[in-house]
Amino acid sequence: MAQNPSIVRDPGTRTSRDGSESIADLFKDLRDEAVLLVRQEVALAKTEMSEKMARIARNTGYVAAGMMVAFVGLVLILLAAASGLATVLDNTGAREQAPWLAPLIVGVVVVIVGAVAAMKGINTIKNQSLKPQQTIDSITEDKKWIQNKTK
């Protein structure tokens, strides 16, 4: 049986004399590209998850700082309440109210600041998605690309 000389492969090349690649070579290229694509997708997923975890860690710090500040505010409010109760018990005039009124005002302000910081961190964490969206989008595009390549 004679072979058609136009589709016989030249030695040392991947293309036949008419410039087309063999089916085996096309499948090998597709396999190699798919492996590379999977590796790149895994690297993208790792990078994306690292970025998300760093953001969560930072906002967890805001929550912790806010809670510590709120705790200090609570301590000051309790000190003010104790001082105020002592003043009331002593039945003295308005001059005696100053020692408890000042820590009470400071304590309320500190609690408000702490609550705002804590709520900022909590809201940011709640709104943070752990889903690697860039990787999902990229894989969807890759799926379409592979489907087009195999048509």
C-alpha cells in the first residue's frame, strides 16, 4: 500500500509536508497545555486564598482592638458608677459629682470608639467571601477555551 507523500512526516519535525500536525501531536499539545493550565489555576487559587486570609487576619485585629478598647471603656464606666454611688451615699453637693462624672463621660466615649472599631471589623469579615472568585472565573474561561480547542 502506497502512502500519500503529502502527509508523510518529515524526520525531526512535528508537521507533515503539507504543514499540518498529526492528531497524536495535537493531543499531546492539548495535554501539555491542560497540565500547564491546571498548574496555573492552582497557583492562582493559592494566591487568591492567601490574599483573602491576610484581609481576614487584618480585620480580626480590628475586632480584637475594638473589643479591648470597649473593655477599657467598660472598666471606666464601672469605676464611674462606683464613684458615683459613693458620692450619692455621701449626700454631698454638686462639687463632689466631678470625680465620677469625668470618668463616666470618658468611659462612654471609649466604649463608643471601641464599638465602632469592632463593628467595622465584624462587618468587613461578614462581607468577605472565602470563595476564590478569580480562580472560578478563570476556570470557567479555561473550560470554554478547551471546548473550543476540541471542536
